[in-house]
Amino acid sequence: MDSPTMETAAKPRDAPPLMVVETPGEAEAASEGAEEEEEVVEEEEDEESATVRAAQEAEKAEAEAAVAREKAAQKQILAIEELVYTERNYLRNLQLSTVTIRSNLQKIQPALANLEAMFLHIEEVMDVSGRLLSLLDQTPSSDPNFLHCLCDAFLSLTADIEMAYKEYLANYNNVTAQENSYKQKEALWNEMVKVIKTSAPEVNATSLTFFLVMPVQRIARYPMLLQMIQKHTDPSHPAYSVLQESARAAVDINCRINEYKRFREVADKYKKTEVLTIKDMINRLNGHSIAKKTARLSQHIKHETGMVPKLKDEEFDALEGFFYVLEKGIVDLHDNVTAYLGHLQKFIECRPDEHDLDMDGEKAAVCYKEITAGLRQWIYPAYERRLSTLVFRPLNALRDLLPGPRNLIRKRLHKLLDYELLEEKASLSYEEQAVAGAYRTINALLLAELPLFNSSALQLLWGVLGAFSCLLRDLSSEVEQLTAAYSQQLPHSYLEPSAFWGWAGGSVLEGAKRLESLCQSMEEEMNAPIVQPLSPSSQKRLKSLTEKHGSGKIYQLSGHVVGSRDLDLTLQRGELVAVLSEMDTRGDRRRWLVDTGGPRGYAPSSKLVRYHQATADPPPSPSPHYTAMGGGAEPRRHSYTPESHQVMAMPMPLPCFQVFAGYDFRARSSHEVSLQAGEPVRVLERHDKRGNPQWSLVEAHGQRGYAPSNYLTVLPSNYLAPPSSAYR
């Protein structure tokens, strides 16, 4: 047995493992390196997982975006379909109300008052809605460019939509007011509801405003529908910019319509012309109104005296001045045309050709008679009808439009005075802000609408004048055709045209001179001082006015005066007045303030002349006794009067007496008769129709009329000298 020692020695011995002794720094570095390797691996794994997650999220987001786009596209299509479908349904309901229901309501007896006013401007709304649908029908709804076409169609009709809807909405308050007036009559309203339900059973409407309110609702839905389409449209869509512009235009249309409606409400409020009695004016007075009017008056006085400068607006002042010039021209032309028509009617009513003038043997007279008959029977009646239709009626309608702007201009002045007082304040209350807003609204309304009114009124005025000139041209042509057949039979037809026109011009000038001379003599006669004796009532007035104002203030009317302005008097020729002031409150010396012994007022100075006392005083009050012939104051005592001698009255024949005019008297109206002193007169009644004995109904030189009783005297029939005793 081998020794283990030897065996071990014989075999090679394994080398013991090398033991590396590491320092603490090296160990720490080794651990850090291992950690870094692990972190790198983990980061690589994280990046890979993040990439995978990002890809998954991207795929998911893309899928969600696709779903969202698909949903948005579906909502966009639905919104577009809603706009088109509701537009068609809206137009169909309007056509139902304006055609079927309207025609059935017109059959109700008695006829409904102002039914057509409820459908005012609705035809324009239907027209613009129909045009919008016709433009949309040109492109199929499945076409990708349909949205672009829709926006282009809406933008092309923006101005027409605004014009149609703003007039309808401004008038809608009148529609509701008219329907409320129908509701006041229960039987009538029940019949109207029955007709509406029968005409449109599928709608289940119970009033007419169920249909007529639709335009009010529709114009407000356009911005909502377009904004809904815009909300579901991708900004990258080709039609997005046009869609955005359409939505903005719809909003702007509604804003402008609301502003216009507000202006119209202000105009309707202030343009009304109210006719108030004194009682109504007193009832309207209160502390607030008195304070407001006092402040305005104070501000106006400050303006007129130069204490406070006026707030000037040159643009408005120019418009206001042109309006007043236009108004005066329209009113003057209307008055002239009215007078012209009146004269024409009087000429037509005059029928001299129907009278036998015993001039059948004269050719000229026969020709003139035939021409006059043709003018009166055919030419002038047709001319009058055309003149009334083409000139007078438009002119009358134009004149009726003037009070509205005139009232607004006057109201603007009142609001301007209030506004100037408010400008001085640093802060305004709610009511003061409303006053300032009212002035700005009226001012803006007039600046916007008054130029249009002036332009339209001027254009219509020129049209009326043009029509008038055409009518005159046609009239002259018809008269020329009428007289052509008689031209050879008329005098001076043998003359050459130049010689004829020279003769005609000379004849016209000669006739004009005679007419001018006649007018001048008539004017002198009318304006001549009135020196005839006064009636008893005029004597009392003269005495009263002389005691009040003195004889130097007494004037007499040289002609009739008809009052045409406030505080003007209507006076007859010959009336006596006392002049209180030789000018009116504005310093106009053409109007004098006079006292008539009763009312006081203004009269034109051209009709007033100083009173000239008559050369012979009118007789005193009528006496029941006959006065002496010699003019003594003692009454005549007849020999048979028992007062002088107590003798028995012997029967004797009564003398024959005659009534004469004791003084000259000039008739002042058709009811009176002129008398000359010494003229025999027949007394029909010793009083007038009212029983007044101061006037007697007489007959003189074949005429009957009234004369003052104290201008008459009774004398023996054989006495012809000028009398001096009065008749009773």
C-alpha cells in the first residue's frame, strides 16, 4: 500500500486560485458600471415600449379623429339639411297663409277692415326666400361643393334679405295690433279661427299670427344655423372662410334690422300729429312736464340772446333747410293745382253754347260755339280726369307725407335743448341717459332718412311737373286738331302766320291793358275810404273804441279779411277796429294787432285805412213822432192834437204819406240794398228776420234788401224836398 504522502508527491498538485484583493474604490466603480449597464438596458426597453405605446396611441387617436371627423361631417350634413328643409317648410307655410288663408278670409262678410295691412311686405320676404331656394336647387346636396354654393347664395342675397325683413319686422307691431282689434269682436274672431283651421288643418293653427310671426323667427335663426354648420366644419375645409363670412353677415343683418326697428319705433312715436283740445292739454300738465318745458324755454331764450352758443350740425342744418324749401314748393304747387282744377270745373259747368244767342247767321259765332261745345264735352273732361290722376293725386299723397318729417325735426329741436342741458353734467342718471339716447337716435334717424326723403320727394315732384307739362302738350294738340276744321271760317284766317301772330299778340296785349285798367280801377274803388254813414251797431262800436283808445287809433277795413294763421281775425269790409300795435310779436309790420270791440287779433296793415267821418251824421234813433220840416228840436204838433187846445176833434180826411230815403246808404252785402237820399222806398217789413226793428226790409228801384230803419223818413206824397225826419 502506497503511502499517501508519496502518492501525493508523485502527482502534480493543482495550483491554488489567485485571490484578487480589490480596493474599496475599485469595488464601487465596478458596481456603478454594472448599474449603468442595467439602466441602459432598462432605458432601451422603455424606449421600445414607449415607441410601441406611442404608435398604439397614435393609431387610437387617428381612429378617434377619423370617428370625430365622420361625426362632424354627419352633423354638418344634418345642419345643412336642417337649413334647407326648414327653409322649404317656412316658404310653404307663408304661401299657405298668403294665398289660401288670405283668400278665404277675404270672403268673410262683412269684410275685415285692414286685412291687407296684415300681409304688408310679406311678398318681398317670400320672394327672397324663393330665390335662395332656387339658387340652392342648382347644386345637388350630395355635391362636395354644396356648402360653398350655399354660402355664395346667402352672401349674394344679403342686401335683399335685409331690405325685405327690416320692413316686415318694422311693421309687425301693427300686425299684432290689428289682430288684437279683431279679437275685440268675439263672433268675428271665432269665424276667423274657423276659417284658419279649415284652410290649414295639418298645421293646427289658431290665429293668423301663427304664420305671420314666422319671418320674425326665421331671420333670427339664420345666424344660429350657419354658426352650427361652421362649428361642425373643419377649418381646413375649402368653404370654411366663406362659411365664416356668411355667419358674420347673418349676425350683422340682425343687428342692422334691430337698429332700424328701433329707429322706426322712435319715428312712429314722435311723428304723430295729435289734435288736442284745451282740456286735453290741461290734463297732460304735471310737475315734470312743466319743469321740462320751462328748461327748454330757458335754453331757447339763452340761444336767442346769445348767452349760450347753439350746438350746430352743418350737415343736418343743410338737410333741414332743403326740406323746408321742398315743403313750401310742394304746398304752393298743391294749392295752385287745386285752384286750377276748381277753375277748370267751373269752366266745364258753364254752358254758353246751350243758349240761343240769336247769332246763327254769323259764321264766327257758330264756329266758336262748336269749338266751345267740343272743349266742354270731350276735351276738357278727359283732361281733368288725367290731371287728377297723374298730377293732383300724387301731389296730394306727397303733401300728406310732409307732417311726419316736420314733426321729427321739431322734436329733434326739443330733444336738442334737453341734450345741451345734460352735456354740462359730469354724470347722468338712468332717465337722463335715456333722454340723451333719444336725441342721438332721432338725430341719427334724420341724418339717415331725411336725405332719402328729400331725394325721393324731389324726384316725385319733378315727375309730377313733367306729367303736367305732357298733359298741357297733349291738350294743346287736341285743341289744335279740334280747331283745324274751323280755322278757315274764323276771322283773320286769311292772314299769314307772322301777321296772324302779330295781330293775336296785339289783341292779347290790348285786352291785358284793358283788364289791368279794370283791375286797377276796382282796386282803387275797393281801397277807397269808406265815408258812408254808419249803422247803429257800428256807431256803438265806434263810440266804445273811441272811449277806450281815442279817435286817432280808429281804422276801417278797406276789404274783406280771412284769417289764415293763429290769432288772425276774419273781418268784413267797412268794419271799425282800434289799432293796438303796428307790428306783431316777431316785429312783422305787415300784421297789426287790432281790437274789434270784442276779440283781439291780427289784421293785415294793407287792408286798414284811417276812419273818415261821414259828411252828414246818421240820424238819431228812430222817433215815433214826425219831426218839424225846418229841423227844429220840438216835435210838430198837429192842429188836431188834443194837447194844444181842448177842442172837439172834427172828423177830417187823413193825409197821404210816402216813405223816402233820408240819407245815402251803400249796401255792404247781397242782403242789403243801396239807397239815395230822396228816393221813394216801399217798406215790406219793419224788422229783419230776427225781429230787430233797427233794420227794415224795403224795395227800391226794383231791388229788395235791408236798410237801416233810421235812414228812412215818412213825408206827404206831394213833398219832394230832401227829408230830415226819420221813419219808424
